[in-house]
Amino acid sequence: MAPKQKGNVDIVAVAKAAKVSPSTVSRTFNHPDLVSPATRKKITRAVQKLGYVRNRAAQMMHGKRSGTIGLVVPTINHAIFAEVIQAFSDAIDQAGFTLLLASHGYDLDREYAMVRKLMEHRVDGVALIGLEHSDATARLIAQQETPAMAIWNYAEDSELPCVGADNRQAGRMAAEHLLQLGHRDIGLIFPDTRGNDRARHRLTAAVKALETHGISVPENRMSEAPYSVSQAKQAALELLSGPSRPTALLCGNDVIAQGALYGAQKCGLRVPDELSIMGIGDFKGSADIEPGLTTVRIPAETIGTLAGERFTSYITSEAPEMFKLCCELEPILRGTTGRI
Amino acid sequence: MAPKQKGNVDIVAVAKAAKVSPSTVSRTFNHPDLVSPATRKKITRAVQKLGYVRNRAAQMMHGKRSGTIGLVVPTINHAIFAEVIQAFSDAIDQAGFTLLLASHGYDLDREYAMVRKLMEHRVDGVALIGLEHSDATARLIAQQETPAMAIWNYAEDSELPCVGADNRQAGRMAAEHLLQLGHRDIGLIFPDTRGNDRARHRLTAAVKALETHGISVPENRMSEAPYSVSQAKQAALELLSGPSRPTALLCGNDVIAQGALYGAQKCGLRVPDELSIMGIGDFKGSADIEPGLTTVRIPAETIGTLAGERFTSYITSEAPEMFKLCCELEPILRGTTGRI
DNA sequence: AGAATTTATGAAAACGTTTGCAATACTATT
DNA sequence: AATAGTATTGCAAACGTTTTCATAAATTCT
């Protein structure tokens, strides 16, 4: 069946096969109510027979939306972004959009290049992770008048519409949980904060919360590690091998916390009796390690879904309304923290 | 700077600003050597000033490639696919292509819908995960003459070009490793194999390898669990709680193996002394758990990169050559398996 | 039965590019 | 200085759709 036409099955081939004009075929797709049921059936049959697939690029040239949304992330290969991407993708798919995905590896210049690339494809909107972007990117977005939004961070004063969590609050909550348990000597393991406002906000807020309680964090209690279990393990090992060791470790995210946990186990430290470990994020799997990781839950799936839903309706709306959604954080108390 | 034009900055606006014809502007982009350096500079300046961004959809209407490649995966939110997606994305980006991503949640009908959706966007190629797809999907691909490929599985007799690993071999290697250590009573935890040829091939090959050694696996030694640590933990708990328990667990992938490990720890079983656990995949993180997970390494990143490189050159080539690449598997011996 | 609507269809212009062909302006050759 | 090239540019058609406007057919009303 479905005899392979000589390549170019377009709307006029369908029209010919159905013995109607191209206009009518187009109308059958876009305004079916304007076309008589009989003709519609003829056309549908011709479409089936020829295996016609609509050409959205051609539609797009008539001011129609392209039906695509661009998403630019630092990396795909990271539990938390994968979760956001999945949820976002599902949500926009629901609204008939297709996802154009690009990653930049935490490089803001590459981010600009990616946004530009997406705009060449005339995406109907661009979603970015975080609120920190280069001026060039901001200019480009403003100039092209492409709808844009930020995912993952929330900020009251954001220029862009955003759906996310308050990373400062996350940092504060993590610090306060440890303080509440009586910890006074706390080690910090965070990633490089350049071009990563999420990490930076968490770190500064955590430090500030500690200072409020009269605790300052000396240099030798701070360690830098990328989002990698093994490198975080390494970093933790260093932090724990000194002559005096902290009673608790506050980690930039759950991946780092997981590495820290393994590091502690390697040192033979009992968690949480001898060392408390606190993560941020509540990644998939954090509940399942032994002991379960205490963390601050950032609802990635909710954020992705909400972002997708709001963005699509923002794009399709006649009179788009600015939106800024702050998703609730929640301390998840599991087995890696305890009273001093 | 960059004064916002009244919305539509197209090639003719640029032409007007540079006082040349649209054709010349177009040529400046596509065949710069045909344009005098002086004019080229004028045009470049006009482009800068107006903030012109090329419209690939419009180019596409002239038989030019759209510059997009579609990738359809079961799910994004899975360590192993995230890794493949990242590598694939980077590789095609390198060649100037942009990724259109869609996921179907292990539903072959939705997979068809996604492929169709991508074709409406006139992707230059479609990459699918695995070799098992619905007839409708196969027909659609053949009919549209869109280049297509399979990622993740390798099969000698595949219709599509493919880059991947031999999942049967993976299953066999896992089984043989356990056999070699003297295990005779082996429990199997695998996901539902419908619409998932990866899992099915691993399972059947593992069972066959065991049978070759005169071992048949009774019903009560098999358990089904999705790719979820917690559910796999549950499944392992059931398998291990019976009156007699197996001496080893062969798991469909590393996520399941990780769950099984936690399950064993929960039962108070010492791994690997009292129970061996074998995974398949070597996910990021599998090396870092304690004890490190013994597994069969499937080089996800290599597969993604290779797939992206080969596919782009396949697409851009004048005379495309079929390709089928089988990536090497490697048993990774860590701490979760031992002699009986 | 004829006029006035309403419904269904087609013709043609438009969208933003690319490209084959024609025209023009140079340069080199004799 | 006339000729033959060659380098540069512009014109207009083409790509696959959508949409406005006009026309034809069918229906309703008086």
C-alpha cells in the first residue's frame, strides 16, 4: 500500500489526487468546518493514499507559529536537568509543540550561540535555565521579540517570566537544618559558581545563615567539586582528613552529597553519628541510598511541568501575561543528619 | 545600539539598508566568494545594525536541508539515555545541526506519533533508540525517504544503519561472569520486555547462557521491576526473602542492580560474601557506590558520539553508505560479585 | 418563481528565501 | 582601440503553504 510517490508529495499532489484545489486541501487541515464533509473525506483518503505529511516550515512562512520551543540547558546529562527536560518536554508536547534542545556546558558564550541557532529555526519561544545570562543573549532576545522564560530559578525582580525555586532559600534551609541539630563546625562542598547562579545563591545564602548564628566558615572548611560523585568523594576525603574535622558537611547538591557520603564511609566514619551530611535537590535515587540522604527538596518535575504549561499558554495567548512562579521547597529529613 | 526594527527584519530589509539587491545578500551568506569584498562588508554591517537572523525555514523551502535532526527516545529522564542524548547532541551540533528531541515513554504508538511530528518539521534525519519499532513507523520512514538510524542496539541484520552494542552479548557476558565464579542458583530481575528489545535480548541471552551450563531458571527466581531503584529494591527483597535464596542476582541494568544492592543490605546480607550482584550498563555512579558495582560496560557516550558523527556525514553525503557499528562491551569487575 | 442569503470552492497573491539567467562593469589580450 | 573574457550584480521564478477575495451552487424566504 501507500505507493511511494516520486518524492515530493505536497499539498497540490493531494489536491490533484482528490480533484480539488490546493486551497481546499489547506482548509481541510486548518478550518475543517469550512469544507463539506464529502470533500473532506475525499481529501482525507488522498492524504492517506499518498502518505502526505504537512510541511510546517512552509506554514510558518505565513506568520503561523513554527510549533517549536527551544530549551537551552547547561547539560542534559545530569539527573536534575534530565528530570526538568522530561517534564517540560511532556508539557509542551501536550500543547502541540516540539522541543528543540541545546546544551552549552556552563559556558555563557556558547549559550548565546545556541539561542541564536534556535532563533534561526524560528522557535516560538526560548526557555533558559537560570537567570544569569550574557548581555548579548538578553539583547538578542529583546531584539527578536521572541518570547523567553527562565526555568529553575525564581526571583521577584526577574526580567523574564520564570518558574523555579528560590535557591537562596534552599541554601538557608540546608544551613538552618544543620544549625538546629547543634552543628557549629560545618564544611561546605560546592561547585564552581561562575556562570552558575543556582550554586552561587545557595552558597552565599548558606554562608550568610551561618554568619547570622555567629559562625564564620574558614577557608579550610570550604572545598570545590564539580557535579560528580567521584570528584566530590575526593573533595570530602580531603575535608575529612585534616587534624580536626567538621561535624557536618553541607553540599551544593545531592550528587555532591552522595560523593561526600561515600567519602565518609571510606574514612570509616559512621553517618550520621560521627558526621552529618546534607544535600540540596532531592534527586531521584537520593531516597534510596543507605542511609537515605537528608536534603532540601526542589520539585524538578513540578517546575518542568509548570514551566511548560505556562510558557505554551503565554506563547499562544493573545494578551500574554507576565508570570513568576516560586515553587515550594521542603526539607526532607532522612538518615544522613543527626544531632551532634 | 541595534535599533529595534519594526519586527520583520528580513533579507530585503538588509538589502535595502545596504543598497543592494536581496540576491546579493543571500549570496553573501551562501556563496561569499561570488560577492566582492566591498559589498560583503556593506552587507555585514547592515546585518549587524538591523540584527538580522537568518530564517532557516525559508531556506528549507529551496530544497536546502533544515539543519535539524530528530531523536526519539523512550525517556530522557534515565541516566543512560541522558548520556547518549548529550553525546549525540554535541556531535551533531559540531556538524551544524540542531536537535529535535521527543520521548514516548516506551509506547511504540506514541513513538510513531513523535516520528511523524518530527517529519512535519522536516528534520533531515530521525534517530531512534533500539531496533524494535511499529510497522507504521517503518512504513512512514520508508515512504518519506527520511534518513533514519537506530542507536543503542547493534544487529547484523538490521534494516536501519545502527550504532550500538549487542545486548545479547551483554546478557551472555553477565551470566558467564557469574557462572565462572561458581554460581548455580541465580536470580533474575528484569523490566517488562514488551516494546523494549534491549531488555529482552539481555534476558533471553542470559537465560540461554545459563541453560547451556545446564541451569534452568525456575519461575520463583525471576522478578520483574521497572527501571527504578526503589521498585527494584522491593523486587530484590521478595526474591531474597524466600526459604532458600539464590547466591547471585543478575539484573537487567545498573539501576536495578543498585536497587538490589540496597535490598540486600537491608536484609543484612553481606555483598559479595553472601550474595553476588551483577548489573549491566555501567552507569555514571555505578563505580562510586559502596561496594562498587560489578557490571558489563556499555559505552553510552561513545555510542552517542559515534552515532552523531556517522549520521551527520551519512545525511550530508552525496552517496550515503550504510553503516553498522558494534561497540565493544567490557566486563567491569568491582566489588559486588565474588566466588561462591 | 425570483431575490436574498448562505455554503462550498477556486484563483491568485503573499510569505522569505535561493538560484538560473541576463545584464553590466571591469580586465586582459591582441 | 576593439574584442573576448571574467567578475559582480540584479531580475524574476520557484519553493509549499495560507488566506483574501471572488464566484458558483445550494438553500431559504417572500
